[in-house]
Amino acid sequence: MNIRANILLRVYLSFGLIVLFAVAVLIRLCDVQFVEGHKWRAMADSLSTKYINVEAARGNIYSNDGSLLATSIPEYELRMDMYAGGIADNEVFDGKVDSLALRLSQFFKDKTPKEYSRYLRTARRDSARYLLIKRKVGYQELKEIRTFPLYNVGKYTGGLIAVQQNKRIKPFKYLAARTIGYKNENVANGVGLEGAYGEYINGESGKRLVQRISGGVWMPVNDEAEVAPKEGADIISTIDINMQDLAQSALEKQLKISDADHGTVILMEVTTGEVRAVANYTRVKEGVYEEKFNYAIGGSQDPGSTFKLASYMALLEDNKVDTNTMVATGDGTYRIPGHTIKDSHGGIGTVTVMKAFEQSANTAVAKLVNAAYQDNPSQFTDHLYDIHMNERLGLQIPGETKPVIKNPSFKSWNKNMTLPQMAYGYEMQITPLQMLTFYNAIANDGKYIAPIFVKEIRRLGNPIQQFSARVISDRVCSEKTVKKLQAMLESVVTKGTGKLMGSPLYRVAGKTGTAQVADGNRGYKAKKSYQASFCGYFPADKPKYSIMVAINGPKNGYYGAAVAGPVFKEIADRIYASDMEMYNDIPNHLVGNTKAPEAKAGESKAVKKIYKSLGIKALYADKSVSGIDTNNGVPYEELATVKGVMPDVKGMGLKDALYLLGNAGLKTRVKGGGKVVAQSIPAGNRIGRGLLVQLELQ
């Protein structure tokens, strides 16, 4: 083969390979464009745009009296697209940027107009598409900012980007803060009502389209979400904000007086089980207390003498004793193998069961329980288990500690010590709310109900779920035993250790408690620390509220009556003073003249409303009225007003008189106060607009 043919062969071969490669590339391009196009377009879109979740506004939490305990308010982060459609033209931007800088400076007062102008112009030069203007801007502020130069060009074209974020606030700040709780991704179920009812409160997230811009920043395509978020439902709690405020202030004051480590107070409505107030305080530094932990539902420890009520319930129910049974307390000590039980105030001799309960004698109840159940301790513990006192209450908020009430099957059961120790509230673990729930059952004639914190869930104002207290046990003991226990609790306040909680205005029933608190693994032999408590209800003859007060680690005294009692009394006194239903049986004492009270002449609706509230029938009332005294109801005659004629305003209050005279076109000068007794222009005279009339009131 000659050289020329060899060269041509190589050229043709190379050209053919190039053509084949070009055809292969073309085929692949067609495959990518038409066959796999949807796949690659989706991938490209995912790299430049995406949808993000838009958090829904969480539902509100209300108190029982309608006060707002927690709500979400919109808060905005303001950004600016320096090349948005409406301001892309340099002439438009340059003509208004200084005016915008001036308004921003005047509004936020954080930069001078010159600094704002320089900031915006520099961002424009750098082609910024997501420039930060301001964080934490309120809705009303945003409405005004939208009227600023450039921003008022158009909602989507003026460059302003408002990224909404929902801020959770508590209008009453620290009131019921722990009960309201908070949403916390790191805590299972969250804390308090916010956590327990998150599925209702959270609502449903929306979707917003964002696009990637230079610098890897994702910018919203527009201000509004593509899929609007759905607001959460509202929670109606049982908390009464006034009672909550009272409970917190009373507890905090007493904690400071007693220099205690921490304390809790719970206020519950007897028949409904609705918790009206829960306060918990922990000392954070000398004289300063904050809500750090919910001791009411999570602070489980030995209840001490308040548990004696359950011990006497078992004894009375099994007919082991009666309230007049005599028991010897001796010198105030009761020796059992391995331990000596002591009465803190010494022996009180041989007394009745009623007296022993009044004086909170440890030796008496330990001796009685030990003698009655030593051979069959399960008979005693079965009373507690039968009413489910050993189980959680199943509260609507998380964090409740399971009570520990032993029975003979427990490995830690000591056949010599456990039973008599349990009799006066040791070798067990019970929270303050669990103890209160038992006392509430006695106040409720034996009906044992679980406390509730939420009474209703509403969406858009309509109830979607309602709650009532769960009945744990229809009757904790017989009616006869309940009556005896009620009498014993009332006797504690009238004759025993709870005298400080008594009141001459209403009857109180309850029990003091003083318990030594174990110090972890070091037990009771370490430095002594006490829990002072008082648990009871009022009015004793018709119970409406039950209260538990527990104060731990007091330094200035440690007896329940002296430390916990003042908190109970302050709360009970204040509630009684403000609740008319509690003392509506008090007879009325009429003093002096009992004829119908006088009313000023004036607008009839207001007068009739007042008389109606007083139970007095108002007759013949028309638009404007003048009172006529009779002995048979309060009839009224019409006051006719004629245009151009001076009306009679004598007997009226100033507001009604000014209304009539103003409508008549008169100017007024007023002297004195009360009701009108004289007018400078007599009634019935012809008048013209603008005349001055002087009114004398007394």
C-alpha cells in the first residue's frame, strides 16, 4: 500500500470515529433531555428550590376564669432583596433609598440615616438578595414598615421580606409557670400542659417555597406560605389566676420567714377535683425563690403525721377502735425491736383516740395499728391497696412519681418495724398531691377522685373535648367511718395541734404533719431536716376547697402548724372573703329605713338595671325617666323633650344632664358634684343653639 492510501485510510478512520462519538453524544443528550429529563429537572429544582415547614401558631392556654396564661404572638425577621422586581431600576432605588434610610433610622433608632443609607447602598452594590434589616419585629411594627419608601412599591416587588416566627409568651409571667410548662424537644412529652397537650396545641405546620441564592442562603420566594399552617387548639385549664397568685405569694412569703429549702401548695375544688392553684418554689440563693421543680406531683417522700388519717380509717373501718377508745401514750415513747417511737411533745397520758389524733400522738397510732394488725399486716395494707392509694393518679400533666406503699411481700418489709412506722407516715413515699387527693376524698364524703388540670379543649371557640375527674374509688370507706374521720379532722383545728388554722367565720378541718426527711443514702442519721405540712379543707360543714401545704428544710422552727399553717390560713381566709357562695346562709340584718333607694333621673335602661339587681320592680319606664317614690315598686313617668325648649335636668346625674343639653345644642358650666339641683335656664323656656346654661350639683 502506498503512502497516500495509508494516509487516507487513517483520515477516514479518524473521521469515522469522530462521527460515531458525535452521534453517541447526540443520542445521550436526547436521552438526558427527553427520556431522563424529568429526573434531572427534579434534581436541579431540589438543588435550587425546596419546601420548608412553616411552624403553626400554637394554641392558647386559658385559666378557669378566662385569663390568658400562654399564647403565641407573631414575630418577624426583616430581610431585603436589593434587586426585587419593583426596585431593580437604579433610578427608582437611588431616588428613594435615602428616604428609606431616614425612616428606618427614626423607627428603630439604632443607626443614623447616613449609616443606614451606606448599609443599603453597599448591599445593592454587592447584589445582596437577602439582606438582614431587623430581627424581632412585631406585627404592628411590620404594618407601619410596609408603608416606608421602596417597601410600599408592592408586597412582593418592594424588596421587603418578612419571615414570620412565633414567639410563646406568658402574660402573667411566673404565675403557674411550671403547671403551664413549655415545649422542649429534649424532654419526652415536654413539661406541664404545653407538653402533655402538644398534639392539640401545636397545630399543623404549613409549607413555604424557598430558593437558594449566592452564599448558600435559602430565601423565601414570597411572604406567604404555599400551604397555610393550621393553628393549634386552645386549652381551658382549671387554674384560677387570682387563687394562683394568692397561693404563690403566701408560699413565697412563708418560705422566706422560715428560711426553708423549698415548698409547695396545692388548692383543689372538693367535688370536681379541679386544681385551682399549684405553687412550687426552690431557694436559689439567700432569700430568693424560683419555680425549678414541681414538688406537688414529683416530690415523693415520707408524708409524716398527715398519713395518720389513713391509719385511723383502717382501724375504724375494721372496728378495731372507736373515737372514744382509750389508748395509753405513757411517757411519749413506744419501744419496738430495733427502734423507739417518740412523741415530739412528750406523753399525754391515757387518752381517747379522738384526743390522740388531735394532739398527733405518734405512739398512740403506732401502738394501735401494731396491736390490731401485727399478726395480719396485709389486712392493714389492703385498705390502702383497695382504694388504689399505691398507684399513680393518672394526671393530665407528666412527671407524677409513683407512690411507694409497702406490703408484706416487699423485700424491705421488716416484721417488727415497718407496720408501726407506716402507721404514722414513714417507710413510704407519697407526693403532696397524692396525699391531698386522699384528704379530698374524706371531704367529698368518701368519693375518691383524681385531680384534673384541664377541663376543655376548644378549636375556633368550639369545644372538641371535655374532661371531668376520674373516679378512683366510689367510696374509700363506709359512710359511718367518713363521718367520724371528718369529726376528727375538725377537732384537730378546734382543740388540737391545728388551732392556728381556725377561724371564727368558718369551720376548718385538717391535720398537721411534721416528718423527718431522709438524706439520701445517709438516711435519717445525717443532719436532721424536716418537712412541715398541713392538709385540710374548708368550710368543714360544707367543704368546697381542699389545700395541701408542704415546706421542706425550714430553719426557723419545723412543726407543721407553725410553718405550713400560716400559708393554709392566708389562702383560706382570702378565698372565703371573696366567695359569696360560702357564706350565703348568713341571715340579712336590715338596718334603718328599708324603703327603696333613690335613683337619679336619667336614661331608663341603666336605672332599671340597677333596680333589677336589687330585686325591685321598675314600672312605666320610658327613654328618659324621673323617679317617683311609692311603697309598691318604683314606677317612673316619661320626661318628654321638645326641640327648642329647655329640658328639665334637675335630679339627673351629670352624665345624663350633659347628654340632653348637648343634644339640645347648649353649652354648659358645672358647679359642685352629685345630682343636678338647679339650672340657670328654667325648664320650658325657649332656647337657641350655643346658649350657656349653668348647672348646680350637690
